[in-house]
Amino acid sequence: MARVHTAARYLSRGTLLGRGNNGAVMAAGGGWVNKWTVDPVEVQAWLAAQAITNRQGPLSGFPRVLDLHLGEREAVITREYVRGAGERSLWPHDAGLISALQHAAQVETAGRMLNWSRGVGLGRALRSATLRSRPLLRPVDDALRTLHGLGVSVPDVRIANMGWVPGRAGQADRVVLVDPGRAPIEALSNARGEAWSRCPHEIGLSIAVARLLRKAPSYRACRIIDYRTLRKVMRAHGWRDAEIQGTAGFHTEPVRGSKDGDILLERKNAWALLHEMIHAAGVVDHDLTVWLTEGITEATAQVVAKHNGWKHVSTYPTEVAFVQRMLAPATGWSVLEIARAVVKNPRAAATTLGNRLAQQRGGHAHVWAKRLRRLNPQELRVVVSQARGGEAS
């Protein structure tokens, strides 16, 4: 089992097959898929299933697991490809089965959220009786009972979370549980300590950024907060009130014990997540002026949004104009190529761009790098303009 800094990079390599409240599934090739999840209940279930498999062979009622990669508050499970249950004629016409499993899941979830042990037990009993009434689903119940014996509970067992694995070497097709996590209402509620203020479209945006920048956003958590809290955090990071005014989001510095910071969005400005995701991928002001960093970030956000056909609220117009009209032509790179160069080594971004400017416009690379670290937009605009026709000294 490998531990990775962020799981999102695994998802940038294949075709998106689907996504939900807490995860996404990408094709991995060779009959395997990568399932990215931020649901701790699901991660616990897959860890237990893998432990059982390692000890006594594949767990009946679960897909085969090739590998499991853990990140901070997220994981990627590489498992065998499973066909959706809805593709087989049995399920759409078995209304009693669908209804009974939904009811059992609702009862168990309500019991968990209300800390009502009797409700939890009743929901599990209803689910088990329903599954055992269908021979094809008995292996799923067997798997759930095995997990429960290890202290692992899977409350959201519905037809929508199951699928078919084609039989091999003359074996019959089998039904497996592919999403052993929490029910959507439980995942979104704060009844068990989870925040209501989850960032919207977090998974899809992260995948889109990873694909175009060739580096996944890396962060501990993404949260929606009020303006007062955002201002307090930014002040703690050395920002002045005049600089904070109008800020929609912020990417914090790493906290002790972690290599990553958090993405924070002001409650009314959740649309700014794409911009902050690009910061999280590595377009940061470690080696560039803040204004230039924001210009590259926002110009890249516009490219990502256009590529995916998304509406986007543009910010930093002056900074973006410099990147698009001055820096890109001067380097001979597109906005996306500039961003890729920066995220490749954020702490040497000025050096990388300085080398490129020296190659394209002349002058000394270290002088260009120094300017990128210090000059304001007006000063850098003048220098770049003068260098267009000759050497920058």
C-alpha cells in the first residue's frame, strides 16, 4: 500500500467515468479503474476489504482491489472495472428490491445520525433480510457481515451502489458493492462532526486543473468560511486590511506536520475555487511577486474554464492583461506553458522564467529573475517592452 501526497494526480491520467458527492471514478486501463474518495467511511471499508483479501483471498461481494493509495483526508482505490447494475434487466423491474434496500439504508442512516443504536440495528436487519432474499445478492450480505465483524459499518447499501463483474473462465457473473460509503445526507450533514461548508465541484475542478497543468492541486482541505474568519486568517499570514479587501479566496501556508495548506473560500465567493485550485497546484508566490503570481493564476483559470466550457468570473484584470499581452509573447510560451513551468518548481519559478526571457529577449537570466521577484506591473511592463526590440541589460 503506497502513501501519496495527494490522490488527485492518479485521476488526471484516464477518462472520467463518473463522479458523486464524495468521489470520482477514472478509467485506469487493463480492466481496472481508479476510485478517488474523500469519504472516511468508504476508505475504512476498502482498507478492511484489502486486509481480508491479503489474509484469506478475495472478499465475496466486493470488487478485486489492485492497490490502495492514501493521501491526507483522501484515497485512491485501484479496483476492477464494474458494470452498472442498471445495465441488467433484473434491477429496473424489481421495484420491491430497490424500495426495500432504500428503506433499510434510510433507517440505518437515521440511526447513525441520531445516535439511535436500535435504529442502526433495525436498518441492518432489514438490509440483510432483503439481500438474502435474492441469491445473487447473498455474497454482498456475506461481505457486509464480515466487515461488521471487524467493526466496519457500511450504511448506504442500495442498488445504485452495486454493479456486475463479468464471470471469468466459465464462472457466472457476480454482483458486487462498489460504493461502500455513507449516504449522501449523512456525508453532507454536520451531525457527526462534518462541516456543511464543503467546497462545491471540488473533485471536477481538481481533475480539470491536474489534466491541463500536468500536476494535481495539493491541499489538506477546502472549506467555505465567512468573511470575518477569512480576514483573520489572512492577517495571520501577514496581509494588510487594504490587501484583503475584496478577496474571494485564500490558499494558506502549510501547517505544522503537513506539506500542504488549506483552500479557504469566502462564503459569497465559492466561484473562486478554480483560481485557488491553480494556486494549490503550485502557482504560488514563493519566487515571484504576488501580483505576477495572481496574474498567472487567473490567466490560467480562464484557460481551464474555456477549455471545459465553464462560465468563469474573471478577476485581476490588470495582472492578467500583463501575462497575456506581455509575458506570454516575451517568453514565446502560451499562458498554459507559463503555468506548467511555474508549477514544475514553484521555488525556482523566477529563475525558470528568467532563463526563458534571456533566451527569447536577450540579457542576463539572473537579472530577469530579479525583476520578476521585485518589480511592480508598471516597471516590469516598461522593461519587457524595451527588450522586445533588443537586449535587456
